[in-house]
Amino acid sequence: MSKQAAKNILVKLIVGAGQASPQPPVGPALGSKGVKAIDFCKDFNARTAHLNPGTPVPAIITVKPDRSFTYEIKSPPTAWLLMKAAGIDKGTPEAGKKTVGTVSLKHIYEIAKIKKTVSSFSHRLS
């Protein structure tokens, strides 16, 4: 019998900028993989300090077999950017029938610039 080759584990999270803490959902998601959540939280909060606090930021964390990890920060979700541009907190319950906000062409252009220029950043923590 051969040992199974150790593989990297991917963990996908959406965390508020500057608000990562070792409490749920970050702590249990990383702790169950053998990663110290506090290390991730400190570095994540430092790297997202330039964003408005609470902005949802997707992070893809790669946990290696030796329990070191790297992570990649993506730009905020397009739906969130559109809702902020429209000045609303949540979408309509009747899509296609009821309009709750409007977005100008200038807003769409700015969102496209954000999505294009904010490439994902990679970072390695051992």
C-alpha cells in the first residue's frame, strides 16, 4: 500500500476588509485545516487597510501539507459594487418587475476600471 500524496487544500472565504478575526467563519475554516487563523487575520487586515472597512473581499487560501499557506485577495464582488453605486443595501425581491435603483454609465465605467486594475495579489506566509 502506498501513501496518498499530500495535496494542497483550497479554502475560499469572503471577509470584510480590515475585519478578519479568528472567530467564525475564519477561525473554524482555517483551524480545521491546521492553520493558525490569527496569522492570516493579522496579515489580511494589514493588506486590506486601504479599503473601506467592511468591504467584502474574497480570499482564496491555499493550505500546503506542511501547514504553511498562501492566499490571494480578489476585488470586491461586482454585485456589491453595483449596489453601492446605486445607493441600495439589498436587491429587489421581484427581479425584472420592480426597480430599486439606477446606475449611471459613469458608475459602470468606474466599476470596470476597479475590476480590471485590481488584479489579485498573492502573498506567502510560512
